[in-house]
Amino acid sequence: MNDLRHLTWSRAAGSINSDGAFLKAVSEDKSLYYKMSAYNSSQGVYGHEAVNELISYRVSKELGISVPSVSLTEALVRVDGEEFQTSLAVSESFKTAYDTRVAFENFYKANRENGESALSVAQRFGWLPFVHKMFLFDFLIFNRDRHGANLEVLETEGKKRLSPLFDNGLSFAVSCSNDKELAVFDAMADKHVNNFIGSRSLYENLNSIKTPIAVKELREDARKSLLEDLDGTLSKLHLEVIWNILWGRWQYAKTVCDLQSGS
């Protein structure tokens, strides 16, 4: 149990749970970032976005895709004058002391030419291989929220690069609040999502990839390590649905993309 009652929490409007907010905080030295699941003043913390952050990170390690490291911690926090215990996703800062950073949406606005698309700008700067990995990753975890500030451009000594893929909590079966909803959840659904690069369809983005993607293979025996120690945090059915999302979407991705072994 961590005593984090000293943290100051900022609010980001929820894109899925419109009646709530996703609270974020940063350590004093700005080396650690904390994220809470959905919160409102009436119900307190609900949902499982913090757990989704952890699972998404584990998936990224399995595939060899750049995502900031994430751990899950139980903490005592204070919000709106109330104290309570909750699970938090804890991630390390990916920004070095020499980096400047800007949201990709702002970078795009400053660098586009004659109505150029966000995807075209990324391609012009040489980032298409990374974007394709992002398309695959977001498809596999059913990510709903890759908006224009959930990807950044980092610059060090004039060299620009895309940031690791952060804020992955609005993923998997995030819209389900109970086993009844989980029981009818469609793991292979194609819903409109909040993408800034490409289309609003995870399928369309995946199907647009015409060049090989260098990723490690997702193996069926990875299920144990991806969902390890979460039995008491999510229901058995919830864990089953998460695996069905990952495995079913990986099987589909293999039929439409050239997934080559890589790091």
C-alpha cells in the first residue's frame, strides 16, 4: 500500500464513460506518472482502465513494440477532499532531460502542407514503420482512444522521433461494467474509435498496411504471463474476454498483414 495522498490529480474527460473522468498525477520529480480508472464524485473509482494499462504494456513487451513500462499499485489517495484506496497504473517518463515534446496533433498542424493528412505527414518524416506498428497494436488491444495528444513528437538536438505508445487504458472490454455485458461482448467488432492518424476504424487502419511489420509473434502460451496475478482483480469471464480479443485479433492480423519476426 502506497500513501499517495499528497498527489494532485488532474482531470481528463472520459471518452467512453462520459459521466466520469480519468484522473492523472505526476511525481514531484516528474519521473513517474499515475493513472486512475474512471472516477466521479458520486461513485468514486469504477472501471478497470488502470488494469488495461498494465495488460497493454505486457502485450507490447511480447510483440516488441515501444510502450512506457507500467506497473499496478494499490494506493491511498485524496480526491475532492475524500480519501480512499484504489489501484493505480504507474508508468515511467519516456522523456529525457534533453527532449522537447509536442502533441502529434499540434506537430501536424504546424507541418502539414496543402491539406495533407496526418498519415502523410508521418510518412514524410519517415515514421510510417512505427505508425504501422501502432495500427497493429491498437487493433490487437481494441484501443478506442489514440487521439492527437495520445502520441507525441520528441526532439533531441534537431532529431525528431515519435514517442512510445502511452495512454492505452481505453482498450479491451472497457465498455463492460459487469459479467452480463461481458458475456455478449464481440471481441472482433469494428467500432468507430478516436484515432487521429488514419481512419476511425481499427480494421481499415490495419488493412491499409502494405509493407512488412517487424514484430515478435504472439504465442498462445503467452496468455499466462499476460494475465498473471490478475485473478483477484478481474473476473474469470473478464480475463477470458481479454484473451479472446487478443488471440482472435492476432489470428485475423496474420491473414491481412505480413508480420515478420523482428524486434
